[in-house]
Amino acid sequence: MFNSKKLVAGLAVFFVFVVYSLGIRHETPILSKPQSLKNTNGNSSGGVSGGTTTASSNTPASPTNQYKDGTYTGNTYNAYYGNVQVAVTISGGKITNVKFLQYPNSHSTSVFINQQAMPYLQQETIQSQNANVQLISGATFTSQAFVQSLTSALSKA
């Protein structure tokens, strides 16, 4: 009939899988603020902590009036957990605002991550005045799709 050892082993594996799966869902992601947005003493001034960013912040200064004034919408790009699309506002030839039109928000973890990462991406874009922004550690897919959408929007400006 039933082999009790196989049944016990199967139930043990199933139990371990369930416990592991539940533990993964409740982990808090760690995001890292880009180096270019940290204080000069290296401390982060925002609420996000942990992790490190390896990219340098040697973004060259952009000439003034690089872009035509207006609001430009970027293409939509897949960020694995959802799509990212941005609109960039140019005033006086400079980037003055970046707005997320779409971002991954169908899962609570995606909402948590993006609520932290999006302001950093927007702030760094305005600071750098181009699409050469550092990716946010912990929000890599969103960051990559953001850069792609921003690049397509700025190409229209």
C-alpha cells in the first residue's frame, strides 16, 4: 500500500517549501540611494538605507537650453513586474519635472519599492539634466525601464 517513509518525506518537503515561500514574501527589500544624491559626507538624507551603489556620479554638466520646451511622453517599457512610462517637462531648455505615467503597482512589494525609488529617479534626472541616472539598487528593473522611457522622451525634445 502506502510507503510511510515516502509520505513523511513528501510532507516534510512540502512543509519546508511553504514556510520558505511565506518567508520570502515578507522580506523587506533594501534600496540604496544613488551616490549623486547623498550628502557630501556620504550619509543618505532620505529614509532609504542599506545596500551600496557602485556607479560613479561623474555626470558631465549639460549645456543650457539643450532641449525644446514642452512636455514629452516616453515609450512604455517592461519592468518585469509591470510597465514604466514617464513624461518629462522641459522649461527654459532644462528638465524641470519627470512624472511617472505607469509603474509596477500590482503587488504590494512593487508598490513599496517604487514609492521609495521613483522620487530618487526623478530627483537625479533633474539634477543631472539627462537620462544618465544611476540605477537604484533594489529597484533595478524599474530603474532600467525608467531610463529607457526617459531616453525616448528626451529624444523627442
